[in-house]
Amino acid sequence: MTSELYPAGRLGQVRDAVRSAGLDAVLLTPGPDLRYVTGYDATQLERLTCLVVPAQGGAALFVPRLELAAAQASPVSGSGLELIAWQETEDPFGMVARRLGQVTAVGLSDRMWAMSALRFRDALPGTRLELAGPVLRPLRITKTAAEVTALREAGAAIDRVHAQVPGWLRPGLSERAVGVRVSEAILAEGHASVDFVIVASGPNAASPHHEVSDRVLAAGDVVVVDIGGTMPSGYCSDSTRTYAIGEPPAEFTGYYTVLQDAQQAACDAVRPGAPAESVDAAARDPITRAGYGDAFFHRTGHGIGLESHEDPYIVAGNGEPLRPGMAFSVEPGIYPGPHGARIEDIVVVTEDGYQRLNQAPRDLVVTG
Amino acid sequence: MTSELYPAGRLGQVRDAVRSAGLDAVLLTPGPDLRYVTGYDATQLERLTCLVVPAQGGAALFVPRLELAAAQASPVSGSGLELIAWQETEDPFGMVARRLGQVTAVGLSDRMWAMSALRFRDALPGTRLELAGPVLRPLRITKTAAEVTALREAGAAIDRVHAQVPGWLRPGLSERAVGVRVSEAILAEGHASVDFVIVASGPNAASPHHEVSDRVLAAGDVVVVDIGGTMPSGYCSDSTRTYAIGEPPAEFTGYYTVLQDAQQAACDAVRPGAPAESVDAAARDPITRAGYGDAFFHRTGHGIGLESHEDPYIVAGNGEPLRPGMAFSVEPGIYPGPHGARIEDIVVVTEDGYQRLNQAPRDLVVTG
């Protein structure tokens, strides 16, 4: 991808952060951390790919021999990073350990599989294993202008999918069938992959992490549609809208307005210096006052970037002050059953407030 | 999903296996192991979902409060398994540790993220952490009749995608544009998700794990198309075909025939009792004899089921005897550059030989 999005200076920033954290090295397997540092979009598999970034000395990327050409074709190639290919019958964990030499503490990618983490534990006896996440967190948690642009493009792409959703919400179609159309549209509108598709109709709308089922849509249903994907840039989209097929239940209409106001109030609470939890409280207070406090049983949001869920989390207890460049979802929900609703936009903290990256209408869209 | 595919007796089998392995429990986070044991198709996220299967006593599934309804709607609900929901501000790792009590050794899902594995390490001081994979491996490595049926359905679905590929391989289209069409077709032909799409054209065909790039297809290109997805059943597809746009280079035509013969020879080596590595040797020998040994630098195959890569691996050094019900890819490749080729089918070991689950033509398809 563009060097603006994955600037060459990142490796040096990470080396400094490793040193400040008092670690000897971080070991980054494929996933968001590796991509953040190098731009290399590799897939985590049973064969080890691992970027070793030591506090002192040169970094090296260990790759399976059959992925050497893919690594050479990636942004890694221009970075001066040493590439070390291992053969099918070699032990890459031992190779990394020999490269590290005597080390006291190393940090592992948060998403490294246990099958690799325990192999490193065995290959590095006496070494303290920590997570690399806290090392990279201060870098990743605020987005550069190029990252915000990439998130804005992702937001526009998922908005274009939501614009098509009302046409698919027809009585007689199953959630699963709607889900396939959503997935196809996520790709057609410019994402490289589909991350999740929730089409929660009728009573399923009261289940926040429902995905899709064989339930057939019917007139009178409320449908929560929460969808997202990853763009070729590596950056993610995530947006929820709630739809009604024909006239919704009377109670629903009442609390949907409460939800809309709560989501707006939470967005309006976003500004530099405000603690993350104040955004959660701003969403929760009006919902609680309206008597639906128990029906809003998840946090208000999560950070987004190269992962669809990352720091900062917008949750009670997180007093971290918001800073310009932080990007996260604002997604209160009300799930009293036998229906429910959620509205979700991604927002970015600006110098004096916030900007929404999703523009699909938040007024209830009634179809059919 | 059907109880035939995810039978209720699995939990008991796993408990027995935990006991035989000398572990106190296995801790299974969302992924193939959890799905194998319970049929529950949850997504691994930063909020912990964890099935605790102790050697003695009742199993329990810890879920985030907001996923409780999803878990209740899953096959877990009829299993008698205890469901324990944790609230956003609780510590689920501590809750699991208290449930376990004093334990000596527990096994973690192979794909559990390090961020959870290290939390369990800290919550269970003095407990030896191992992998759950070896406990579940003997169960998962041979497929039941229902699993073979699910894999056959997956194979037929990806065959239907390959049948459409020649129509998309037109000069002027980019690999990325072809990849989007392939992804859409993977979904349209019945998969629930796209796992990977490799469209490797021209010189990229010599890079086995190339994905897609902005390279534009041209007449005379050879194109390796290696694609797969996961069906609603949970079972995966994976098949590779190599195509030519117009007349391919003369050298290519020569080694493609060698490759076709090698792939057939490897399949013909599949029978109960044959060591896994003998299938690799059967593919490698004719390629080496033809002078392309150095250009075939990956193993011949990998098991497939709820994961697209799982045991058994068809690689030198794996002397494990094949048994009926084992399912794996047979996918030799020749990559001399500036082009390359691979042919991949999934096969299942039968009582007296093997059955192919992919039927797309293996003769070179020349398009355009």
C-alpha cells in the first residue's frame, strides 16, 4: 500500500518503544501489528511468519520459504528489513531464539496463536513473555491523517452497502439470504474482505451478537444490520442501522427515539480531554432515564483501525482522556425483547470535537 | 447445525481425552475446537468466550453477557452445558480460574490469542499450560461420514466457482478485479465466508502464497487460482487450478504435464496404512526426475475440515499411517519462474484407497 499509510519510519518508532518498555524484543506474527509496522498483509497460518524487532540491532522477518516471494513483493522489500526464509523441515522457533540470543523479556503479538506462543515459551526458557500490544498501543491508538483518510474511505464503502439494505429486507427472505447479498455488496463496494454480517430480525434483534440464521423475515419485523469489512488499505469499516419491515411495534418506535438521542448525545460528548468513559455515560444516561438501562447491556464502543475492535474501548472504568486522531464506534443499543435496536457510527476525535465517518440516515428506515 | 455433524456425545469424548492426556481441563476459545465440540460458531474477539472441559465434573461455557442470547440460540443450548455470562466490567479470566480451582495442567486452544493465553497464565499461577490440539487431534483427524458429506458439499461448491473462472481471465482485468468476482462467487455458490483467494498471474504464478495484486492480466499469462471458503456447516473448501490465457510458454506446457502426472501419482499413493510422507514422496519423485525438484519447495498437502489447514500434514518426516476418514489436500506445484503451476484436490482416505472431493478438470484450461 502507499508509503504514506505505512511510513518507513515505523520500524524505528517501534524499536524505540521496545526499548522504553524494557523489553529485549517484540515478536510479531501476521495480523494488525505486523501490518502496522511493515505494511505486510500476511495471513496467520500454522507455518510461522514472524517479525523480530529487537531493542538493539537489526530487525528481521522470518518467513516460510514458500512465502518468500510474497514477502519480497510486499512493502517489506523496500524497507531494508532482513528477510530470512525457513524450509518446510526446519524449526523456525529455534531459528528466532538463536537470532535473539540471551534475552530477559520479549513481547508477543496480542493475536499470536497459542500454538506459536507456547513454542516460543519452550524455545526461550527463562525468558519472560509479555504482550506486544502495550508497546504498540501508544502508536496505534491515534491515527495519522492518512489513516483517517483510509477509515473515511472504509466508512463511505459501508455506507454504500447500507444504502442497498432496505431493498433486500423483504418478507419471505431468510436472514441468511440477506446476509449473502450484504457480503457480496461489501466486496463489490470496495472491501477486500467481509469481517462480519449481522442480520438480526424479529426476536433476534434483541441478541446483539447474533449473526444470521434461517429465520424468514416477516412484516412487522425490526431488523438490526451490523456489518463491516476490511479495505485493501487494511483499514476496517463497521456500521449498524436498524430497519423496520412495515409498521414496527408501538413500544419499539418509542425507544428507538430514545436510542437516536442517546447516540447523538454520546457523539456530542466526544472531544479531546474527555475521558473515554464519559462517552459511555452520555449514551447510557438518557437510556437509563427512559427506563431501558437494563436493556443496554454492552459498552458504547470500541476503537477501530487495522482491527475492527481495538483500543480505545468506550466503557465504564476507562478514564483515558480522548485525543485527536482516536477513532472508535459509538453504538448504544436497547434490547428489551422481543425486538431491539442499535445505531452505530465510527467517529474520529478532532482538535475541537469529532467527525462522523458514517453518513447513512439514522432516522428509522421503514421498508416494504 | 445438524446434530449428525456435531453429535451430542462429543463433549464426553473430549472429557475422556482430557483425562487420558493427564490434563485437568482444556480451555477452548472460539474457533475450530470449540465448534467441533459444541457446534457453536462464535467469533474470537477481545471479550473472552471460553468452554471449560474439566477431566472431572461438569463443563461450562463462559460468554460475554451480550453474546448470551447468541449462545443460547446455538447448538450449545440443547447440550445441557452450563452457560455462565460475564458482565462488561467483570474479569472472566479470574472467573474461569475460580471455577477450575487447584489445577496442575490445562490445555489451551491452539488458536487462542496470546492476549488470552497470557491472561490465563497470570490467572493460573503455577499451572502448566499446554495445547489442547494434541487432546482433540485423535478425534478430529479422522472424519465421520457426516463430516465427509460436509467436505464433499464444500468441494462441489468450490468446483462450481472454478467452472466460472475461465470467463473472468481476460487480458486487461487486474488480479484484484478477478479476485472480487471469485469472492462473490464463493459466497453465491453456498459458502458462508471467503477464506482466501489467490489469483497469481504471469511471474506471480511462481509465488505459491501470492494473493492478489494490481497486475493486469495479459495474453500469454499462466494464472494459478487457489481458492477456498467455509460452508455454513463449518467445513472448508480448498482447490487450485492453473489456467493459461492463450498459448502458454513452451517450457510451461512441458512441466504442466509432469505436474499433472505427479498429482495423480500422489493421489494413487493414498491408502490406509501408507505413511503420510509417502504421498509427498510420490508427488516429489517424478518432479525431481524431470529436473524440477528445486522448483517444488513446499509440502504436498495439509489436512482439512473445520480448518483449511489442520492435521495430517503431507510432508517429509511425517510417518503417521493414513487411516480411513482422513481428509487432506494433494497439491504439488512447480515454480521455476517466470511462471509456475499448482494442481490441488481434496481427497479422503477410504477403506481401500481414496476418493477425490474435487472434480474440476485437471487438464490445462486455455482461455481467451
